[in-house]
Amino acid sequence: MKFTFSIGLLIIFYLIPIEAKEVILFSYHPSQSQMSQTLKKIMHENMDFPEELVEFIESEEPCKRKEVSAAHICIKENGEMDFPIIYTETMKETLGVFWSEFKDELKEK
């Protein structure tokens, strides 16, 4: 399953022009830098998520919309996560099964 996930991400990465934005952007409030480091570690080490496809940036206004290829996920000062931008079709094509499970979890909340 990890292999399929990685292949899907690599395909979408090569289809996006060089000057394109990151596929997934995590922006976080400075008070949440530890949480962002934990997320980064999980994505890169546990999920084998390619580093080139995701970017983490610190911001006083983490949920201010920024242009991305697939999703902008922000971590607020209180530690809650929000999703200012999610391009459903791109996420579905890129993340496949993982996106379906994630989308179901969002509906439950």
C-alpha cells in the first residue's frame, strides 16, 4: 500500500510543472513548532512521503490562504488543525486510498 501511495505521489509530482507550488503545505503558528516537527517526522519516516511534495512553514497567521497544488493544512495557535484549501480531485488522484479514509474521518467530525 505504501508503494502504491508513493508511486501515485511521484506521478503527480512529475505531472506538475517545475515552477508549481508544493502539493501539500502545512503552515503552523510558532507556538506549534513541536507539533509540526512531529508531523514532518511521521510523514517522511513512517509514511515515506517524499519531502519534495510537502512544505512546512511557520507563520503568525497560519490559516491565511496560500496557493498550493492540492492542500493547505494549518495548525492554529491552540493546536487545532484547519484546511483552508483542499482540491478534492487532486488529493484523490494523488493520495488515493489514504484520501478516501481521511475524507470519511472529516465527515464524521
